[in-house]
Amino acid sequence: MKGPDHPGVPQDLELESFFACSPHAVAALGPKGSILGVNAAFTELFGYEAGEALGKNIDDLVAFGPENREARSITERVGQGESFDFTAVRRRKDGSPVQVRCLGVRTAPDGGPVFDYAIYEDMDRLARARSTPSADAARLEALFGGAPTAVAFVEANGIIRQVNAEFVNLFGYTPEEAAGCRLDDLVVPEALREQADSVTRLADSGGTYRFETERRRKDGTTVPVLVYNVKTCMDAKEVQDFVIYLDLSGTKESECALREAAERMKRIFQAIPDAVFILDIPRGRILDMNAQAESLSGYSLDEAGGKSFNELRAWIDLDDRRRFYDLLGSKGSVRDFEARFRRKDESMIHCLLSGEMIELDGVPRVIGMAKDITERVRFEEAIGREKAYFENLFHHSPEAVVLADGESRIRRVNRAFLELFGLDPEDARPGVAVDDLIAPVDRHEEASGITRAVSGGGVIRKETVRYRKDGTPVDVFLQGISFPVEGEGRAVYGIYQDIRDRKATERELRENIESMRRLWIDTVNVLSSTVEFRDPYTSEHQKAVSRIASKIAEKMGLGEEIQEVLALAGLVHDIGKLGIPAELLNKPCGLSPMETRLVQMHSEVGYDILKKIRLPWPLAEIVHQHHERLDGTGYPKGLSGDGILLEARIMAVADVYEAMQSHRPHRAALSLDQACEELRRGAGTKYDPDAVRACLELAE
């Protein structure tokens, strides 16, 4: 049946042979029961030539009147994959009825397109054959031998008389091995014996059967088959069976492959990280959705299936819905369409949609994908707010701000920058070098260095001077920072704070402080000079101690401030002697204990004098402690160790060193060596060892 006569019949050699040689009427069917081809037996049974039948509906051709509705229903079910085996009345071309056994079979040769076969066995002819010798015996024998399917010719109780070549190929038994054996014993697996026995009894009682099952080969392996029997009678003998086996291995493998492919697609569908919906047309009802779609929408497939997004109130903006479907209808696909949706819990999400018009099983559908971009939208909104905030801050900042590139070229400036430097917008247009604009020759190198440091990632904070357009200098506090700009290198922010008023205030404050300092020093000098009128020796002694104490502090590496404090404290360290009778201070002989105690009170008297004067230095405490000793043997409080001010410990060494080398009425002056030896003996016990060491170095 190949070639132009039957273009729709599947070109499979085995099926073609069956189609051509079958003793039964066979019609190959396309969609909705349309006839693709008929064999010679069909023409013989129903009276239609192949050309008359081609393209006609099978049921309209052979099922008239009341049989037509039933026949159409059965054909539709065959088209859905069901198989049938039943007896019915069909009509010949001349309108005469014929009793037939009807079989519906579906096949897919070599995994190709699916085809349906309608097979009609003439039951009236079978009945006639029981009493009339058949002239077709030779033809049946030829069909038996050349059939493309495995066939066993059996007698009662399923005893094999003969098997064909395909039976040998399928089951592995030679004709000699099979002949005389019970068919069920030969090919039925043990687990299916009860079913097989029942079928054999049915056949022996004149019945027919057709079903899918498994049969066993000679090597013990099993094979899926479609098995059915055909009644025949040759030479007026008793009606016997042809048992026919159609190997379903290829079909089962194809079905298995299809199931596996479907399962893979299902797993892929569920694994897609975006939400995927399958919708019908035109209502947009949800037919399927993956796990991510359930998570995104909040609905399960059971809840949302069969409903449209409108019914679920999912579209927040119906204009978005209209525009999306308009684009889909006009272009067939939509990409990256932003819209807002309402979830089951009433929360709102932002989604990026894509849609495509597709066909599934020949039916138009829409596949839609949605990516949740809510966090991205919120981030962009936050960035927008931040940008607006900084834009506001930039333009309305009271500080002068310039944004430049790494080469100091202006990108933009704010209003405060123009006002601070007396510029017009054209002066500070983009591309002008800011260092050339506000840092003339004497400041240009400094400004260029700052730009290089900041563009290299450094942060600069310093006071400097820049110049207005009219040449007026401006004291500024400059802050320079930079940040990377993708594809543009680094951008540099320069912030200039006008500190002219502050600098003026600082200058005035420094001048005032210096004035006060001179006043305090003058006060100390005045106090020191009062001693000179009463006791010239004490006055000279104070001046000498002032110089020595200051030098010791310098030698010890102490700062200028401490050196100055010691110099001032030395000038008044014995000011308390103003309160001691002069005759005691110049007495040529030793003092009594009471007189000694009276003289020792000079440090307390000096403290009482100085503490009443508000000075920025601790002169009163230094004077109070300059006769204290490290071991606690000094006066007036018997302080020891770190309980004595460092300045007082230095003052004590300078006082002793100078006093020992001075002539007094009650004793002669000691030599330098004697004075140094006294300091060495007292170092670490009475006197601070560091101060003694510094003093001895000065003496050398």
C-alpha cells in the first residue's frame, strides 16, 4: 500500500505486509476517523474501492443510522489511546447489513507518528465457513507463513499445530520444538498461568480475546505483547484459532522514553528558579504552575488552577494587564515587563514578566514567567531617595563643594562655592581645572599635591589658603575625599569651609593669651624683686636657682613649658622668707630648734602668698614642696616619692646645688666637688636621681 495510492499509510514493512495480506478488512485512520487507506479485504467486505474510501470518515462510510453515533464515540476513544474488541452491525455500500467483529488498534512504528487501525472480521463469513469448505485455505496458509507478526495455529486446549517464522524469531522455538506442545506451557510465565488458562478456555468455547500481557521466550526472558485470536475454518473442518502476538517492545520502550522525557520536563519545570505559569487562551486561566510560582503567589495549584489572575485579584494595576496582553497579542511574546501583583496574603510584590504564545499538544497556550524584583525595586527606590537627599545636600550645603575628576577638572560646583570664591557659573564650568581657578602660583604646587593624594585614595583635612576671583585670600578648612566611579576612574570631592572669622578670633585670642602670659610673668618678676629690697642674697640665690632648674629640665628632655614653669618658680621659691625676721636669716651662728622651725616656715608662707594669685602654673605647690625629700625627711609635710611634684623635685636639687656653693654668714661656701659629692650621696634617697644626674652633667 505504498506510494501515491496510499500516502498516509505508515511506511513500515511489517505493518505494510499485515495491512496488505490480512484476510480481514482493515482501514488505516487519521485524525477524527478520516480514512488514510483500506486493504483489498475491506473493498471485498464493504464494496468501496480505495479511491472512494480515501479521506471519508470511517463511521459515516460503514455505520448508518443508529449505529453511527455509537461508532463515532468508539472512534474518538480509540483516538485517545483506548483499544476495542466487540461485535456490531455495519453496512455495505449497497446498504445491506453485515455482522462483524470490530477491533480498534493504535500503533507508532519505529517511534514515529501514531496511527489507528479499524479491523473488521466478517462473522457471517465465519459462520458460512463452518459448513462450507473454504476456497481460501491456500491463501490463509500463505498469510500464515508470511505474516509480519508471530502466529501460532492451535487446536483445542491450545495444542500447537504449527507456528510461523515470526513466532520462531520472537520466542526462539523452532517449528519442530513447538509442534504438539501446549501453547500456554511454552510461552506463558508462571505468574500469568491462571489468566492464560482462562483465556484458552474462552477460545475453546468459541470466544475471542484481545489484551496486552507478557510472554516468555525460550531463553527465559519476557517480552511485552498484544495477543489476540482469530477464528478460521479450512476445508469444512472444525473452526480453529490463529493466536497472534504483536511484539510491543518498541512501543513500550517509546512509551517509557516518553514518560521519562515527560518526567524530566516536569523536574525541569519545577526546578526553574523563576515562577512559571501555563495559561489557556483566551480567558487566561491557570492550567499549571511550578513550585516557585506557588511560593511567589502564595496559592497552591489546587487553589489557583482553573482561575484567571483577574479572578484572583492578582493584577494591582489593570492598565498593566491590558498593556501586557496587547503586547502579547500583537507580537506573540513579551520580555521584561514590570508590573505589581497582589499575593494571597494581600501583600504587594514587584515582578518582571515575560510571556510567550506556544502550542501544547496542538492547543494554543500562554507560558508566563515572573521574577520577583521587589527587593531590587525597593533598593532602587532607596537609592533614588538617597540620591535626592545628597543632591539637595550638595546644592544647599553652606560649605563650598566642588566635584572634580582625578586631574582636578571640575564636574560640578554648588552655589556656596561660587559665592565663597566670587565666581560666575561660567568661570567654574565643567572641564576647568579647580586648582588653576582658586590656587594661584604660590599655592598651586600645594593644591596639586593635595589633588594627587586624594585621587590616589587618600583623605585630606587641613587648613590652607585659597583665593577669590578678585585675588583676595580666603582662609579655608579643606577636606578632600575620593571614590571610584565605574568606567570613569575616581571622582574627587573638595569641601571648603570659610574659616576667616575663626582665624581672626584665634589671632585675637592668641594675642590676649600672650598679653596675659606677659602679665603673669611680670607679676612673678615683681614678686621676685620685692625680695631683693629686703635680702639681696636671697634675691640672687633665687635667680641662680631659676637658671639651674630650667637647665636641668632641658637636660632631662622635658618640654619648654616645664622649663618655663621652673624658671618662674625658681624666681619666687624663697619668697616666703619675707615673713621671716631678717636677723634670723643673717645670724652668724647656728640656729636653735625653734629658730630653725621658724625659718622652715618660709615654704608655707610662700605657698600662702602665691596661692592667692591666679596663675596658669602650679608655682604655689612647687614652692610649698621644694624642701620635701624622696625619703620623707623633708618639710613642711614630710612627702615622699611620687607624692612630690616632679617640678618640686627638680627645684630641690637646683636649690641645694646653688646654696652649697654660696657663702653664708654661718658657714663658708663649699667647693663644686663638695657640692657634687653631696648630691651623689643623696641621689635616690633624698634627691630625684634623674635630676641629680642632669645637674652633675651640667656641672661637668
